[in-house]
Amino acid sequence: MMSYLKNHPFAVEAFFESSLVFTFAVPKEELQNLIPERLELDTFNDKWAFVAAAMVQTKNLRPKGFPKFMGNDFFLIGYRVFVRYTNKVGKRLRGLYILKSETDKKKMEIMGNIFTHYNYTTTDIHQTEDESTTEIHSVQSKFNIKLSKTDQEISLPEHSPFADWKEARRFAGPLPFTFTYNETTKEVLIIEGVRQNWIPKPVKVIDYHFDFLNTLQLKNPILANTFIIKNIPYYWKKGKIESWK
């Protein structure tokens, strides 16, 4: 029963007040061992693969169809790799493979670990703003970011592999699908996300540090892009399983 519950047995909806995504480029060889069989890296120029840190402020998260007052507000953090999956009818799907998930509330950790395979943990989240900057940091998780609220034209991060923001948006996230793989049963769990009016806007990064990236022992992850979206209704469909036995 617990195994069944973890496979996203019902659709979930929420309102994204904001979704901030830092995407890092890494030589594909460095990320290959972080993803399971049946998935392949989603690469750029057959050289770069990508790992992202996403910070999402959700509102009224609840089973789809439930009234808003039954929902909860959570801050969610996800570290994930951009991947592709070829399903049993030969269609190639773009999506994400979750490496680590965090939240600011114990209730989300408990419920998230009952109904998903994302292995949530609870951490401290601190946000401050002034007229010109936004800062988010965590003492426990050892990350901190500082963003500019500038209205001026924003350049791509230095050393980004992308030539322009149009290229960079292909790896802005979230992608249509999220995948989980059960090595024992040889099953791929596919979760499809549905959103409207998803228009990522570039963000000027003043400073950043994510301690989790250090634990992956990547040699030199390059900040490739940073995007934010605000005020978007979003929902995840019920999980779908494909068996490769």
C-alpha cells in the first residue's frame, strides 16, 4: 500500500506565487552517474548537461478539485537534472529527475514522503527584501542567494554556454514531465505538470552559493541562466507507470 501511495495516486494543484530557477551547466560526463537507466541526459550541443536548483513559493497546495481553504502554503526547493525519456511507444519526453527536495514545513515533508519518491526534508528558509534586492538563505541547508530587482536589460551569466536568452529558455524549467525510476521493479513513474501563461523572465544574480552542489562533487558547475515566473496556476496529473521488465 505504501509503495502505491508514493506513485502520485491523485492529481495535485497549487498556485505558484513565484518559481525561481538557477540552472547550472556541467560537462555531460559529470552528471551521467546521477541518473538511472532508462533516462538520458538532456544536453546542449552534445557537450553540456544541466542541474538546477528551483525555489517555489506555493499557495493552496491540495489534491486537485478540493476547495482552496483545504490547501496549504509551502516553500519548496528541488535539485534536479534535465533529462529525456523514450516511452514504450517511442515518444521522447523532456523532463526532470529529482536529486533532492526540501521544504519549510514538517507537514509538507510528511505528506510529500507519503505520496512521492522525492525524499523531502525540512529546512529553515529566510527571505528579506528591500527596494533593490531580494535575498533567500538557509542556515541548515547552507545556501544563500542575492538577486537584483533591476529593470535594466539583463545579460546572460558570464561563461554561460548559451548564445542568448532564447537558447537559455529551453533549459529554464519546469519541463513538462518529472520521472522517477524503480530499479527493483524496472518501472518508470511519469508525472506530467500542466501550467498556463508560463513566461520565464531573466533575473540578475548578485551572488549565490548552494552547498548541495558541492556534495555532488562537480568540478566547475557554471551558472547558465536564472529565471523567475510569478502568479501561475499549476497542477500535476496522477502518476503513470511504465514497466520495462
